[in-house]
Amino acid sequence: MLNILLVDDDHAFSEAFSEMIEMLGHHATLAHSVAEAKQALAVEQFDLGLLDLMLPDGSGLELLDEMSKGQRATHLAIITGHPVVKAQVRTLCGPHISYLTKPISLDQIKSLLAKAGDKGQVDDGLHFDCLVGESEVMKKLYKTIARVADSGANVMLLGESGVGKELVARAIHNCATPTGAFVAANCGAFSRELIGSELFGHEKGSFTGAIARKGGLFERADQGTLFLDEVTEMPLDLQPTLLRTLETGMVLRVGGTKELPVQCRVISATNRSPQEIAEKNCLREDIYYRLAVFPITIPPLRDRRGDIPLLARHFLKELNERGGTTLELPERDMAKLQGYDWPGNVRELRHTIHRAYIMSDPESNEIEFPDQLASPFSSEEIAPTGLRVGTTIEDTERQLILMTVEELGGDKRKAAEMLGVSLKTLYNRLNQYERVKE
Amino acid sequence: MSRDDSLDKSLVDQCRSDANQLHELRNIVNAISMNTEVAKLKIENSQSDQEVFENLNRILNECKKFSSIVSLLRQQVDVPEKTDHQNRG
């Protein structure tokens, strides 16, 4: 539960806000002037302070010092009627402050509460309400997200398939708390004929099947964020239209004659490297620079193996909540999970946990992993065994034992452990092979 | 104070008054929006009709305030038109 101070002289708004906060499970204290707010701050500490700038006896900015004095970190949000105020306040207070633009929506408040609940931005292990991980590379990523969120700049997310590009896009959106929605689209999923209509909308009768006027994704994301996944799969001949929209902030529906203003941040994503994008010419150079004002590379899971237990527990917790179960992750399998290279990244880990959850014994209180986590895309090399039909079990066993001992540099104790036999049995077998050779 | 200075002051006062009224209008829209969100939440949570009515009444009161400010602004907009007409006459 968060303790919230709202400083606003508008009684009708304050009372409704207070009601809403209580309904969302938090506590709100109301102050209608700078003096009342100072009184409240003298006796209590708050997790979140919402400040109106125009108060009867001064400005909400006068309270910034008072709020930073407390031992508890207070997240600050300025309520402003005008977006221009943002830039002025940022100059005075630095970038780490939130803004609510009137009229304030429920989504804005929920997003702000999630952000304030984060403190150093962690709530229930989630950063920005959607990301999991405490590794150094992820901490660096969180700092980057916080910096870019307030800038409004277009962002291009780079990284292998399954690293969580859409979640990072959502994190930027959550951190920026815009008034509009987060709209996600996969450019690779649209047919070549329909992608223009999907992005920019169409007028009635503009093509066969256009039975009514339809707004596009840009219009739906107005004042919010448009996430374009697999942007490099967009047809080249449509890219000039996208470029024009990005440059002018105006959108022209297919078959339309009147341009409509749209203001949204575009976050694009691709699993191709910038070099590949340039070499294969899948994105025009001018549009690349428009989209990648701020490129962010998301690390693959194998570069943050320390996060694997956190992610695995998080996915299992979700499954337990959904299924009404209390299954646990066996600690003995953690090394196996961390040792695997996860070519499908976080997506593969999530599916593996889901599979293990489904396969778990209903009588057991733990999920059950398969012996091998190998995926067809795994880069782990499997040594050629030379096995062929017609080989006896005895010969196969000999080959396996000798290969294992050789692989472990002659360490018989380790080899016995790995093979699942006693050290005595291993020695017996090796002696037997020696005798056969003689 | 010259006639020009006097006109400038009058214009500044007028702009200030308009800005205050616009600020007030935005506050009213904000209160309407917030009370609507609360009413929606209450309906979703199946709270009593009486509790929802409280927010609806607040919305109606804000609408009345909005209406009276718009009427006031309308009167102010009418004034320069008359003055202009009289000047031409």
C-alpha cells in the first residue's frame, strides 16, 4: 500500500482522486494549499507526492525541498494542464519526475502508482511493471530505459529473438506515462496489401473490401506509443510513407485526402544487427536514422545467466496463480537451467517452465524438467558418437565410458559420477577393456 | 499613463482573466473525467447505486459550473465586437 499526498486546490477533483486511490488499495492525504501540504509533510512521510503547480498561496514547486528531506524516497509527479510545463520543470528538478496531464485517466494513475511502487523501480521483482532481472546488464538497461523514457525520442530495440523486445518497449511506455495507449504491431505479420491500411487506416471504398472508414495503428497510438516489431520486414515501397508520417507527424489514410495530426513515440524492433540491416538493405537509410534515434541492444539470456532463477521463479509464480497450484522449482535443477545456452532466450525459458509445469506429477510439489534441455536451435555441440544400427550394447557402453574419461582428462571419480556408476564399476570396466586389448 | 499604455494594460488584464478561466475549465473537465473513472470503477466493483450517484451528481455540478463559465466567456467575446462596431459607427 502506498501513502500518497495530493496537493491540489480543486476540491471536486481531489475528492474523486482520493476515492479512486482508496479503491485501488492505497491511502491518500489531501492538501489544498502549500501551507496545508507543509503541515502534512511535517507529520508524515509519503511514497508519492502529486503536486499541482498553481495553488492559492504559491506553487507546488515550493514543496520539492520539503519532500526530499524525508527518509523515505518520495516519488514526485507534477499535475500540469500544459505539456510545455514538463520541459521547464525538468530543467529545475532533473529528469526523474513524472507528469500527469489533465484530464487525468485511470490508466495514467495506475501507471504512476506502479512507478512509485517501484522505488528504485522494483515491485514484486518487476521493473517498470514488466521486466525481471537483477544482473548488471539489466541494471544498465533499466537506467537507459529511465533516461530515454522522458525524452520522447524514437527508439529502436535490437536483440536476438525471444529476448523480450516488446516488454522493453512496454517498459519505456510505462516509465514515460503518456496519456495515450501502447499499441503493438508485428510488421512481418501483415500481408503486403494490407500493411498500409493497418498502419495508416483507410477511407470507405478506397479498395475492394474497404466497407467502412477505419483508423490505423498510428491513430490508435495517438499521444501514446506505437511498437513496430520486425520493422525490417516492412516492404521497401511502403517505407517512404512511414518516413513522411514520422517526419511530419501527420497521417494520411489510404484513399484519403486530408492529413490528420498524430503525436506518438515510435519504438521499433528487429532481430537483425545494424550491419545486416545496412548490408541487406531491408530498411532505407533515412528511415533507419529516423527510427533509431536511440538504439538499445537487449542482451541475450546467456549473457545474464544469473537472472535465470529469478525468471524461472517468476514464470512459475504466474502459472501457479493461474492454475491455483503451489508447485516449486527444484533447487537441484537450477545448475542445469543456468548451464544451458538458451538459444531461444527468455521465450524458450518461459516455454520450458510451462512444459515442466504441465509434465509435473500431480502428487509432487515440484515441477519436473526433462533430462535434456536441448533445442533444435541450441548451439551446444553434441559430440559425434559414431553410433550405428548393429552396434552391441557392450561396445556402445565401452565407447561411452572411454569418451567420458577422456573428456574429463582421466578424472575417473568425476567420470563415474557423470556416468551414474560406482567408481569400482568404472575401474572394473576399464580393466576389462585393457585385458581385451592385451 | 498614456492611452496606449492604458490599452496595453487592459489587454493584459483581459488575457490574464481568459487564462484563469481556461485554467478553471480544464480543472472542471479534469474533475468530470476523474469522477467518471471512479463511477466506472464502482460499477465494475458492483458497489451500490447510491455510491455511483454521488459521483454522477458531482459530474452534473461540474457541468453546471462549466456552462456558467462558458456563458461568461461568451459575454466577454461579445464585448470587443460591439466596441469595434461602435468605433466604426
